[in-house]
Amino acid sequence: MFVAQLVALIDRLAPVHLAEDWDNVGLIVGRHNRTVRRVLVALELRGDVLQEARERGCDAIVVHHPPIFPAVP
């Protein structure tokens, strides 16, 4: 699967057109033509999430909160 296909699958579950105007949705970092074999899903992108993705050999990370928003303690 390619990143573009993963993005399309997510759009089927949570269509971009339903997002609020202020929502930052879609591919934020990466390229649509990269191959994806393993995906890590998390609430937000933090150091421990990145480390887990590396340890598990993930090619993509899908998060609910985009990395531009600060983490909530």
C-alpha cells in the first residue's frame, strides 16, 4: 500500500469534507508515493510514540491530534 491509499482509507472513515475549517487534516508530513506496510495509531505524536514506531518498524503514524498542537498533560 502507498501513503496515498492509506490517506484514502482514512478519508472513507472520516471524510475530510466533514472537518471544521480550523481542523488540520490530511497528510502533514511525508510523501504520497511512499510504501506503507506497518502503521502505528496514536492520539498525538510524542517522543515515545516515535520511538515505538521505530521499534515496531512502522512506515506511518496516524494521529488524532496533529503535531502542531501542544500536548495536553
